[in-house]
Amino acid sequence: MNKQALLEPYHNNNLNLKNRVVMAPMTRSRATNKEKKPTEELQAQYYAQRASAGLIITEGSQVSERAVGYINTPGIYSKSQVEGWKKVTEAVHNKDGKIFIQLWHVGRMSHPDFHNGELPLAPSAINPNAKSYTPEGFKETVTPKEMSLDDINTTVQDFKNAAKNAVEAGFDGVEIHSSNGYLFHQFFNACSNERKDKYGGSIENRARIFFEVLDEIKKVIPEQKIGARFNPSLHGLFGMEMDKETIPTFEYVIKKLNNYDLAYVHLSEPFTDVSKIPYAVQNIAEHFRPLYHGTLMINGGFDQESGNNIISNRNADLVAFGKLYISNPDLVERFESNSELAKWDEETFYTPDKEGYLDYPTFKEKTKA
């Protein structure tokens, strides 16, 4: 392969990246300590190993105790967590890398076991009828508590405080996790939002909390350092169902983001085959590219060839890679040399130690062995 679009630098007023390869945010469940903080021994090494990426986006990190929904996920709401993340950003920056943190609230995709018996918070009291991975293993989800206006206001401030903590921790920016069936996505979709107040009903109302959060976050970090992630054609995961207003809702949100000067908008191609789903869009980047005038990042099953092609075809500026980055810490270097890619081990995606986390060799290390 000759000149590769993925390996070209990306420069504009908001982002200066050495290449267009992005490490996607991925839950890895390694924050096994009581404080739910990243450590120098695990997360700092893990992300530093992958610092040749143009940009790293961390795993989703809960903005409060009420935001958690999975075991061993790190937070960004306490002093000890901030100190832990400082070790991560320092390690990445020492290798000339750039790193954003993904700010996360799972909403109804949680369980009372995480909240001292209290119900998870959600736009409406609708059970996703899914399973939550608790400290005692998988359990059926419950009907959540419909968020009061005070709950919503508190959550908005939680995101603002998390962004402020991210600045203190040394991150280059933040990504708002508005995707994959979690809190903001639950507000967006009518199947999970039956509110009758200013946060429900119309498309504008269902998108309101996202823009309130964005407007608060930009008070503590420049909007040029804020990204947002969306999954418009998600269907069937975590109780999320599409309807005739689903895509128009995301079109409204993404068009309105042209009024902001964000670092990027991060979109996912469909996780499943949606060709038979009414109202779904199958080619997300191609559909939304004309609607958004800023930097567009895309993810969803891309490899080296398809990643180069989507940039060359001008349907995206950056490509985020997930599982390939688990097993290939030197993914950029392997693309550069067109080297064979290592396969990942799904059995160790969420295990609590170094195995399947820090022990994937680079191509150079493998060939020397």
C-alpha cells in the first residue's frame, strides 16, 4: 500500500494530530481498587503503549457515583481518581501522544447493587430488559427511577465537574458519551423517554439535556477541546428501538452542533444489520457528512483498507479503531509497514489483571522473540 490517508497528519484550528488513527474508547474493567481510579501499573502503561495513535480516547469514565453501571470502571469525580488519571496523561504525553477522556453516565443500564439499593436514574421509568454486569455477576435490569428536575440539574453539574477534573488531570480534551444506549441516548429516543416536561415530547426537548451539559462543560474547558459521540442507527441493544423520529433527532443534534466549535463529532456505523429496520440509516458517515461542517470521526468495524478508503472518499476525517487496538498496541506502526495484525482474545477483554491488557507484544517484539 502506497501513501495512506490514515497516516497523514490532521491539522485544523482545534486539532493537531500526527495521524488520523484514533484509539476508540473501550471499557476494560481494570479499575479494581476501592477508589475506582486508574493506576500507574495498569492504565498508565496501557495507554502509553498506544501513544503512537493520533488521538487516544479513554474508556468511559463515570462522572459520579450515580453514573456507574459496570464493575471496575474508573471515575473522574474524586480527588484520588484525578491523581490516578494524572499518571495516565503524563505517561501518554511523555510519548508524544494526545488523549481525551470519555465522560460517561449509563442511566438505566445499571443496577441497584451499584447504588446501595437505590434505583438507577433514567429519563423515564422504563426497564431496558437487559442484563447488568454487577459485582455478583450478570443480573436482570430493573425499572429505573424517572429523573426529577433536581436529578437532571445535578447530573448536568456532574458532567461539568468531571470536565473540570479532566483539565486538572492533564487531558487534552473530553468526549461526551452520548451513544450506545446510555443516558443521553435514552433521552434522545422515544422508546426510553416518555416525559411530558421540557425534557420530553419534541425532538428539541429530548435533546435539551445534552446541550445543557455541553453549555456547562464549555465553561470549564474550551469547546475546541470537546468531542461528542453518537450512534444514530443503534437498534436492539439495551432496549433501544428506532422509530420514525430517531434519525431526525440525530440530524437535529448534529446540525445544531455546527453552532459550536467542537474538536470533533464521533459517529458509529450500525453495530448490527439494520437493512430491514424501517427508518434506519445504513451508511452513517456518508449520511451525516454533509450535515456537519466540522471534524468528523467514524468507527465501527474498520480495518486498514476501509479506514483509508473512507478518509480518501472524504466521508470522514478520522477513524477510530477499537478491538484492533486491544491486540495491537503499535497499530500505527503496523499500518505503516503493512505488517500482520495480531488477533485479540475476547476471554480477557474484561478480566482484572495485566493478562490481555499489557502483554500484547508489538510487531518488533514478536519478530525478535
